[in-house]
Amino acid sequence: LERNPPSASGLTDDLLLAAFNATADAFLVVDAEQRVRHLNQAACELLARDPQQARGRAWSELLVFADGGPALAPDTRLEMERVTLRLPDRSTRDVALRVEPLDAAAGGGALFTLRAHDPVAALQSALNESEQRLHVALTGGQVGLWEWDCARDVLLEAGTWVGRTAHTVDDAPCTGQRLMDCTHPEDRPVVRAALLAHLRGETAHYEVEQRVRLAAGGWVRFLVRGQHAERDAAGRAQRLFGTYTDITALHEQRDMLRFALESSRQGLWEWDVASNRIVEHRFWRPHRENYNIPSELQGSELLRYAHPDDIGHVEDQLRRHL
């Protein structure tokens, strides 16, 4: 008798089963009644369970969490980098756990994926993700990095602005003085004062707005932040690290807002109720040279500058609003 060849569906099932058992990750397929229907070879080894005895049991009988574990509902999607399981021999094992609900149309349930927790691999994965985010930030022009070796006076930068600013256009080593020479003349005193204050230990962080000359001409405005990382025995800073962010567009928008407010004959004021402090941002005042109201005053002083006929109305409106 000639043996009938396997059907296409049977062959597919065999291939799927072989792939299911060959994968290094541990898989448990749980039905809508929270019972284990399938588990692969990796799951049997990880959980130290016999596959025949494991099938049909509640998943909570196989996955015994040493610390109580996460709360899982039938339709819960969950991912945890590290949970501790208690094994049948009372030993424990740290695993990474992911739970994905299965389509209700296919009967519901969930797919449990487990992987032995590897601290080194987890750290490497986190490092890779951080490097990817940093790469996106640097190549996207959002932020640049700088490092200044104070002892040798060598400035290193990384980011899309390298080669576009005048002090980084060639391969020559950049010094602090070279950067200062390429800084807008109006910003140099502010930059120098902020830097010296941080080097002397008077500030915890270095932060300043700094316009830097572009290689193609013109200026780019950066928000520069940094902090010392090393000091010598005398307390002098030896190395600074930091970031710089292009805020040119933001500053232009701020100038446009100022111009719009001045042109529309409007002003802004701010009242900090907690401290009872009022600050007026002087964009515009008619006949401002005739005003004698300070730009900052206490709330109790406000009515002293109001017209006597308006005091009652102002008090009533403030009382209603507050």
C-alpha cells in the first residue's frame, strides 16, 4: 500500500510546532479560562516543568511569583523587565515577562513570553537604547555635546553644528579663546562672567545664552548648559561637560511677540498671589515717561496708584475673581 503524503495543513502545523519548540524564548499559550494549552521546550526548561503535567493547569500554578507578582487580568497587556519566579525545588529565578492578549475571535486567552533575566544584557540593551536616542538627538539638530579640558584648554564638540560654526569649520584643535573670538561681542562679558563663576565654584551649573558665528556668515543662538566633572586638589575645575541647544527660532518668536505687543499697545502683568507680588512686563505704556509706578510692587500697593473713582470697582472685581 502506498502511504498518503501529508496534507499542506499538517505540514504547516509540523513546521509551526518545530519553530515553537526551537525558539530560545519561553512561551506559554493560555486559553480564556486561564489554563495552559501549549508551552514550548524552552518554557519547560525555564520553569522546570514536565510538559504533560503542565498542560491544562492554571498558569498561576506554573508561574509562582516569589514577591506576589503583578496583577494580571485576562485582557492585560504587560511587560516587565524583571520578576522573580519560585520554582518547584523552592529556588528562585529572575525572568523578563511579557503578556500579550490573544484575539477574542480566536478564542481569547494570552501569550506569555519569558526570558531568563541577564543583568549584563539588560544593561547593554538600556545602553543601546540611550545611544540610539542620543544619536537621533544629535543628528536631528536638537542638541549638541561639548567637553572642555580646562587644563589643556581643548574644546571638543559633537552634533550637527560641528563644521557649520566658525570655530569648528576646520580640523584644528579648538580652544576656549577661539570660541570666545567667535562669540557675539555683546555676549562675551556675560559668557565670561558665567564661566568664571562656575569655575570658582560659585554656581552648581553653568548656563548662558550665547550667539556663535556661523561659517557661512550670521549668528546662531545657543542655550549652553554645563557642569564641572573633575576638580584638582586645590578645587580648580579640570574638565567641564555640557550641551548646547539651538534656540534661534525661539528667540526670534519671542522678539516677534514683543513687537506684536508693542505695536498693539498692550502690556503684560503677573500677580503671584502667594507672595502678593505684582510684576509688569513693560512692552508698552502711553506717556511712560510720566509714570511713577515701579515695574515690581506688592499687591497692597496697587490701589495707591489707582484713580480714587476706580478703587471701589477694582476692589470689587478682584474680590469676585479671587
